Amino acid sequence: MSQIASPRVLSLIPPMTQLNTPYPSTAYITGFLRSRGVNAVQEDLALALVLRLFSRDGLQAIGPAVEAVPVKKRSQQLWHFIENREQYLATIDRVIAFLQGRDATLAYRIASRGYLPEGARFASLENYMDPDDPEGGDPLAWAFGALGSYDRARHLATLYLNDVADVVREAVDPRFEFVRYAESLAMAQPTFEPLAKALAAAPNLVDDTLAALTVAAIERHQPDVVLLSVPFPGSVYAAFRIAQTIKQRWPQIRTVLGGGFVNTELRELKEPRVFDYFDFITLDDGEKPILALLEHFAGQRGASRLVRTYLREDGAVRYVNMMEADIPFSEVGTPTWDGLPIDRYLSLLDMLNPMHRLWSDGRWNKLTVAHGCYWKKCSFCDVTLDYISRYETASAEVLVDRIEAIIAETGQTGFHFVDEAAPPKMLRALAEELLRRQVSISWWGNIRFEKSFSPELCQLLADSGCIAISGGLEVASDRLLKLMKKGVSVEQVARVTQGFTEAGILVHAYLMYGFPTQTVQDTVDALEYVRQLFDNGCIQSGFFHRFACTVHSPVGQNPDEYGVQLIPQPQITFARNDVGFIDPTGTDHEAMGRGLNKALYNFMHGIGLEINVQQWFDVRVPKPRVPRHFIARALQQRD
């Protein structure tokens, strides 16, 4: 391998991550590398792909694929697109500009309901009838009011984009999603074969578009090294397609794969074919491994002295880890968004709930308060991995220095702190430093609902700019919370969340079902707790997800302690994370999940809070054992 004295490094965000703001991994590594004198640049090919496909030229290119779908196999949405093709072509560029904030006056026409072709996704508007006036004529009036035309228009424009995405999925690429693109090819796949077959198949329009964008980025920057960060299974396929394009045209460019998916699922990698696409794969935080690789490329470090890096030697996969101290969190530098088109991201509004919409609405600067998790005990979490287990902090002064530098670069004062659980002590220090310097920002982040968050601290955080927080209530059962070592109780969560709400801070609860030994009765009781939390104004948003046992969690490593038996897995040569298990309770969690999600969707819109929770399930379930005023009494005791 030839030496590179002063390499030019290009970091790429592959499709798909998110559309409203850049995924922060490349911003972090680019900022760090520049702080070390490396010539580093970055691009977001996820956003670029969407903007290319969802344009007038993109829709015209999709046309032949739409016509090629057999008549008998065309869905209602595909027929709607064909019948309204000219209207889609006339509106797509204007809608994109509107969602980018570049054409705000278009809101009036969109909100009138006469401008956009309304396909199958608009049927969801029936779910938004005013609960106090179900016969009302305007299903969005109660949500946005007479003057909420801008947000109303963004919601309608989001439905319109989802309609077009359905057409792409049906006519061009059945794996296409705005977030979970082709994730089944990578997520917990024991072998590389499904992904290899997909990469060997003839490229479709989406593949060709991504290849053209890749070629343009390489020709623009002329890199010696390309870093691809894959945070989710839904960005793996596109990352391999990008690397495939690079290797076909520029085999001398070194390609390196890293990111959250690699850190959790490729820790037992044995498949040599992966290295037809990537020269190196790094684990955990990328700063130290990338520095070691750059020294290796410059001839200053042998391959045997790389750090947390996979490579292929003599046809076999080799893992090299020279034990060296990681870069301290306080020295990783300030992330930079230079090179990312922050004015072209799409502010979508797919959920009317004011808390839930934050994930897709608005351009947030993503920043970390601390590295890792200060609690690191939860039995469902990957507590053995570096991104959880290695807890480090930086001073409040350093954090606010980074905040000020980011504001100066981006002109944006919104921040999303992306910690696993931001420590209350650091949040207090950060809030005090922001107030001391009179730095005005709006921020939100993830916490644990622990008693350290007193009403006084909640108000301090609100004064510093906190608008929302999210945290794990998980199973909403004291027995199961204790089993999973969450360190909180339902009563404590109620009191803490009320403190945030009283300070004017929105609260989102992460919720879980299907945890080991969770019975039908446990699930019904949990939903009753959640109903009461909504009814008492403690939480404003939530999301139920099915528990998944991972190999890096305490449940996966010590299943006997949780009363379950792991299902033997096949030989692993590629990805390994989720592992099946047998729960002796035999609960049909899939059936329970339907009721939980239906109830939660309505709770978030203020609907059905007076209904007995049994009615949300389509199977027979027992009555809840929870006293109907349990949460209200817990809050009175705090008072």
C-alpha cells in the first residue's frame, strides 16, 4: 500500500439518516481532524439523494418505472400519481423549497387544500378530527387553529412527500424509506449473503442516482481517504453502494467504515468479502483509530499497531488493537458543519404532537454533554460497549465554548444534546454557565427520570433554554423497573416529569413492552400508568417499542437472571446484535403491542384518556390492578 504524506479526508453521510438536520458523526470527526491539522471535508449524500429524487427532474426520471408496473399490480397511490403526474411535476420543487424555509408564503396555497395532489397518505387526516367536535368540517382546525397556516401547510407537505415516497417504493425500489432504507439487508444478519446479492444485482434508479452523487463528490474533493459512518442498519446498504462506486473507479482511494451499526453489530466480523468494498473497519469512537490509520498511510505506523481496526490480510479478516488511551472527551474538539448545506435540510411535520415533532422538525445542532452513561446499569442496554461504559465529562466552560463556536459557524441557536442520559450535575453546571455568559439557546436532550431533577433544577434548566426532555419510563411497572435495574419507580417518574412540565418543559417518555417475564396483566397495568401520566399532564409524548435482547446487554449475557432462555444462533460471520429468547410467560406481545400503540397515538392527541384501557386491545385482557388515581395521589404527596 502506497504512502500518503498529507492525506485529504472526505467523510460521507450515506442514505438514510434524517432529513431535518445533519447526522452529527461526520461533523464530529471532521472537526476533530481539522483540530489536528488534517485536511478534512464532509458531505451529506443522504440529503443529496432525496433532493435529487424529489425534484421535477427526479420525478420525470421515475416516470418510465411507473409505467412499467403491470396494470393489475398498481396500487391506488400509483394510479393517483399517474393521473396527477403534471400536478406533481408542477409542485414538487416548490414544496421542497417551502420545507427548506425558502418559500414561506407558499403556506397559504398549501393550507388551502387545493394546491397539492392529495394521495393515499392524506387519509390519515381523518385521525385528527377534533375530539370535541367529531363532525367538524376541518380535521386540522383543532390542531392548528385559524392562524396556524404555516404548520398546517408543513404537515400537508409532509404527507405529500410520503405519497411520492410510496411511488418510489412501488415503482423503483421496494426497500426505499426516508429512514430505514433497506435495513433488513443488514440488521442482525448472520451472513453477508443477502447484502452481497443486493450489491451484485443490477442497479435501479435510486442506485444510479446515488452513484452519480458519489462520483461528483469524489471529483469535487479529490480525497485520498473516504470515511463512511453508518449509525443505523438503514444506512448500511447505501454505504456499501457508495464504496462500490469508489472502488470501481478509484481503487487507490482508501475507504473506511465506522459508526454505531459497526460498533454494535460487527464486533464478530469474519466475512472477507466486506473488504472488497472497505479497506478498513473501525470500532467505537473513531478519533484514535482514524489517527492511527492516517499515520499508517503516511508510513509512520505499521499495520500491527492499528487501533480497534479490522482489515483483510492473506484473504482472512484480522482484528488489530494496539492498546492506546483514547482521546479524552475534553480534547475531541468542536464539531463543524462546514461543507454541509444547513439551509437545504427539510423541516418535516409528520406528527402533530408538539413534543414528538422535534425529531423531524427544525435544524438542530447536535452536541454531546458527556461521553457514555453515568448510570450504565440498565439490563436492556449495551452497557458493556464503549459508547455506554466509558463515562467522561468536559467542563461547563468547554461545553459553552463549543456552543458559541457552533452558533458562530451555523447561525443556529437550537441544540439537541444526544447523550444516552445527560447527567444532572453537568446539566446544572451547563445551565449556570449559559446564564452567566448570557448565551441564549433553545435545547433539548435525553435524561434519566431521577430525583436529582428537583423542581428548582427543572426551572433552572428552563431558564437556560431547555424546551423539552426525553427519558425512559420503559415498562411502567415497579417490579419490572427493579428487575431491569432502571433505578427509578413509577411514582418518582410522575413527580420528576411534573416538575419539568410545571417549568414549561415538554416531556417525552420512552416506553417498552415484551421485557422478560412481563405478563398480560403487567402490560395492561403499564398502559394504565401511562394513561394517568398523560391525564395528569406529566408527559406529553411517548413511544412504545418492543424489547429486543442484544448480545451486549446484561439480559443477553446472563439470561438465567431474567428467567429466559436464549435461542441458539447460527454461525455468525457478519452482523450480530439481537438474539431471540424464550420467555416462560408465553405472552403474545405482538397482540399487546397493537393495543399499546393505538392507545398511545390517541393519548398524544388528547383523545381517549377517559376510556378504560382494556378497550384499546383487540384481544381479551384483564382489568388493570392500578388504582385509577394512583398518579394523582403520588403528585399530591409531593406537594
